[in-house]
Amino acid sequence: MFALANFVGEENKWKSGLITVQTQYSHYFLKAHVMMCIILDIFSECGITVKDVQDEGYYYKKRKIKLLMKRLNEYDAFVSETARKYGVDSSVARRFIKKNIEVEDDD
């Protein structure tokens, strides 16, 4: 996930910052990803302009857990297949595949 934020810094001068977060391989992926989106929401509520958010899981804009998990599974399958293709032990990559996570339907 990437986000570009503009905010007023010292002496009322505009500052910009780039936030880069990799949540895919976190042991607490879902919690980390959702919390990062909440942090960006809080920034917005505090007057910080948050723009150009690039969330490969599409959660930031759509707020659909099921879609986020589907995208995670697609990326994890790609990593596992790439590891297998090059003869690398993919057990580490498979550990992160969350295909058996049950998620309620988003309403």
C-alpha cells in the first residue's frame, strides 16, 4: 500500500510525505492492512490531504474484506508458483496463503 499525504508543517509551510507499507507478509495481515487504512482515514479527518493511495488489495476504496483476502490469495499463489518454478522451497510462501480463512460476506 502506498499513500501520498500533504500536510502543513512548521511555520505553516506545506510538506509532503510518502507512506509505504507492506502488509502482505505480516503475521497479522488483516489487522495491519485495515489499521493502515484507518490511520489514513484519521489523517484525512485531521486535515491532512491523503491522495494517490495505491492499495493492491483494493480495501482502501472499497472496504470489502472478501475482496482484500481474494487479492492476497492471488499474490500468495503467484509467489508460491514463482518459487516452485525456480526450484526454491516454497514452504515459507505457502505459510502465508490464507485460503482457509473464513470471511463473512461484505454487505
